[in-house]
Amino acid sequence: MINYKNIGKHSYPWDIIMPYYRFAVRDVFYKECVIVGQENIPPPGTPIFIAANHQNSLNDGLTMVCMFKDYRQPVSLARGDFFNNNVLAKFFRFWRVMPTYRASDGNKADIRKNIETFEIASNILKNGGAIMMFPEAMHQQRRILGAFKKGVPRVCFAAEESADFQLHLQVLPVNLHYSHIQQFRQKALIEIGKPFEINELLETYKNNPNDAYLQFNQKARSVLKSMVLDIEDAEHYEEYNLLREVIRYNRICRNYKTYNYYDEFKEEKSVIEEIDHLKANFPEKFGNLMTETKSYLTALKKLNFRDWLVNHKITGIGLIAKCLLMILLLPFFLFGCLNNGLPCALTNYITGKMKDRVFVGSIRLFLGFMLFPFYYLGICIATSLIFHSIIIGISYTILAFLSLFVYYRYRVILLKLWHSWRYYFKRKNQDIEELKKLKNNILQYF
């Protein structure tokens, strides 16, 4: 039986491992990890409840750990079925994660365990600690903000009550956004909003807790909704989702010389808001846009093309030059494959067996964080013994690690080059001409 009572106590092993972990997440796993709004984080010693949208299963909590400059040690609350495996449960306990149980899981005995969990969380807040939790209580496979459950307000009000309603708890909203939730070397955004208090709801809580929970969720959801990318139109979700990428890519290429992932996110959010405005005020125009977008999406799937190819300037000379460059870089790719192919193949094999694809990114991060250091240590020992030099061993290991990025990027570029050739040879086909026409029509709406 794992004891969570002292989970809020400062962990010195955590202090030791954090620099490596931050490097592994922000600089290795993600190609770009942008954190904005760190000035909004209250100072250490302030009780903070971090409420975030839930897009990427375990990666959400694992990524948010990186947002504290002062190496604070927040405690997370996660769904209880993750803790059924004792090995995973011990790992989560070390990582300062406690289980919470949902009524939808069907086990009333587990639900009663939440009382102890919420009490521990309240004590952590009362002592000036930080708690992270996801009000939706489940990850969303789409870019939407789901309904909020009662778990978050229960913890917050219980903490205030335990401090005689003098805690002045700070609720910190966080927007999490990813370019892709499954793949390695993608982009991540952590946007930290301004904290708010719940003092105005304390009297309501004293008289009717359920009303206070409801009002808390309404306030918290309103704040988070203003921050996140929320596609509410379920009927046209695929069209919205495609348009946010098409228009964002077009605007970034046209209007930005330098940009980061936060700039990309703001463009995507702007696109969604513009489409919603069109839907509310010009329904006929909105209907035409959805029809053309659906046709464009169907054509892309039929031809197995990505949007970035359409209307992209592709020449035979340019493609030949890229092929020659890829041939010149082939030895670097082979070196990367030699040193990283085995662990990458193992990771792909394990994630390929998973039925719930939302967890793929989390497993990739977990395996990379846990296994790759031992793998590179083995390379270092082997090369040191072969060449009878620790300096050569360390140097080779550093090169092997750096070649991981070359290996992965080469594969991505090679795939793009293959599709570019396909597009080039079909560029005069009627299907391609229709694709270009559809995209040009779509761009005229924005």
C-alpha cells in the first residue's frame, strides 16, 4: 500500500533529477517548448491551485512541471486507474502524483478514497504548496474544452475551510497546446494566465457547497475558455481543424519573418474565432465555406497529400538539388541510425501495440526519459573499452546523442521529399488543379 500522506514534503532526489528532466522534455522531446506568462506565477509559499485543459494525457502534467523557474515541486492529481499497476504507481508517487477516482469508473470503494486524497491536497495548499489538476477529469482527443467536474472546487474550498477561510488561495489557469500529441520533436505551448481568487464564493460555499462548486466551475471555465483553442462545432470539427492549419500556415508564411509556437497558436485561435463569427453573422457564407473545406479535405485524403504541398512552389531542379543534398548527408543519417535505430525501433514497436493512441506521446516521453540515458551509458562504456580511452568514449557518446536529431530530421525530410516528388509528377492532373482551386477559394474567406 503506497502512502501519500507525505507527498507534499520537499524531495531532494527530485532536485537532483530536475535539471536533466527539464532538458529531456524542453530541449530533446519537444522541438520547441514555449512558456509564456511565467510572471503570473505567484511567489513561493503562496498556495496555488493550477487548473489546466487536458489535451495530451500524462504529458500534460509531465510538461507543466517545467514551467516553474524556481524548481518548485507541485503535486498532481491524476485518474486512479493509472495506479492499478504497482510499478507505475510507485513511479507516479515519486513524481508527486496522487490518484483520484471518478464515478464513471464504477467502483464506489475507490470513490471513497478521494476523501483522503482531497484532504492531503488541502493540507499541501494550506502549507503554501502547489497542486495541479485538470477540471475536465479526462483528456480530450479533440481540440475542445470539455465540461468541468467537481473535483477541483472540492479541493479548493476544502483547503480554504481548513484555514478558516483565510487562505487566499490563488487559482492559476494554464493553457496547454501541442502541434501533435503523439510524435517526437513536436511543439508545445504552456500559456500561464493571471491567477484569480475565490473569496467572493466563500459565503456561498458555507450555505450551499454545490452552488459554490457550480459557480467556481463557471468562472474557471470562462477564464480557461478565453485562453485555449476550443472548437465547439462538433458537426464541422474536421473542417474547423483543417482550416486552423491552412490559414495559420498561410498567414505565418506571408506575415512573419521570425515567430515562435505562441505566434502560431494565436493565429490558430484567431482563425477559429473568425469562423465562429462567420457562422453567427453570415450563415450562408459559413455554409459555403464548410462545403468547400469538406471537399478540400476529402481531396487531400484521396490523394494522400498534406495542405503545405498545395500551391507550394516545387520545381524539378529544386527537388533534384534536395535529393543530391540528402545523398551527401546520408552518412550522417546512417551514423544516427547505427547509434539510435535500436531504441527508436523498440519505442515504435511498443507504441504501435497501443489501442488508445492518445497515450502514445506519453509512452514515448516516458521511455525516452527512462531508457535512453542507460542506452547512451552503455555506448560510452563500450566505446571506452574498445578504444581504451574514456575521452573517446564520452566524445563518441555525445556525437551519438546529437545524431539522434539528425536521424529523426532526415527521416522527416525524406518523407516530405517523397511527397513533393509525387505532387510534382501529378501537378498538371485535373485532381491537382481542382485542389488548387478549392484552396484558393478557401483563402478568399479570410
